[in-house]
Amino acid sequence: MSPFEVYITYLALKRHFTSESYDFHKYNGKINASIDAFKARKDCFFFEKLAKHQTPKDFLLANIIVNPTAYVRDLAYDEKYKIIYNKWLKTKESLTYVFQTEITNLHPDFNSNFLCTDGNHPILLRLFLGEKISLETLSILCDLTGAMAYWDQQLEGDIVYKDVGLLVKKYKQFLQYDKEKFKKIIRNKI
């Protein structure tokens, strides 16, 4: 990728994860930005550094899902973002194992993990917020069960859920997995 393409991808991913209306896939990662505006930026050097990464788009994605307001200078030079990327890559490469391991944290009554009772967040959401399950596991479970539609109704106006819900909805578009295989894993767990 060229530095300008990295710049476009950076802006598009940030907009995707912070805006309900922009869809990275629908617009194919395109965003209104000119090469002249890019060259006029004082931080274009950082995009040049990021362009040298093996997979700049994946690097940006891994970090923007954790910190949508990450500044490009930090992405280019801060070690913590390399650690975040490596952790994300490890999860992506061993998604089946991670999922199997993390669903052991679920309540034995599978359906109760999704219920909003007494104005509380569902167990599944609390497990994610407590870092007992990953965004990937949360997204897969929500995708396979359709829990988000129920949560949208039950948790309307909940500030915590608003952010997490948007993140899950936006991230599951990037998450590739074999639905039948993961359904079977869940059935075996139940």
C-alpha cells in the first residue's frame, strides 16, 4: 500500500467504527480525501512508516477496534499498538481454539447468557466488559443467535451498550468464520 492508501484506509476505518452511517464495506473503504490534502499534512511521514508494515490494513483494523481515536503517530511508533496487533493476529489465527476456550466462561444455561434481567447487562456483555471473552467470541455469539436485535430493544439508551453494540455490529463485518462449524461447537457445549 502507498502512504496515501494507508491514509485513506486509516480515515475510512476510523469513520466506520465511530459512525453509524458509514460502512467500510459498502463504500469499499473509500472516503473523500485528496492527495493534495494528504501531502499538506504535517503527519504524512507516519503514514509512510505504516505503509512499510506487512499488512497495514490489518494493523490499522486491529488497533482501531481497540482505540478508534488512535493518533497515527502513536500507531506508527508506540510499542503497545504492535502488541495489540500481535494479540489480534494470534486470536484471528486460532479463532476456533479461542472460541472453544472462552465459551467455557458462559453460564451453563445457554439462553440466560443473553437475557437482560432487572435492568442489568446480559451475562455475555458482562463477560466481554470483564475481559473474560474476546470481541471475536462476543461477535460470533451475537451473530449466530441474533442477540443484538433483542439487546437493542432492552438496552436502548444504555451508554455502555451503545458503544459495545456499535463495535460488535461494525466488527462482525470483518470477522470471517465458518458459521456451521461454530454452531456445532455451541451445540456440543450445550
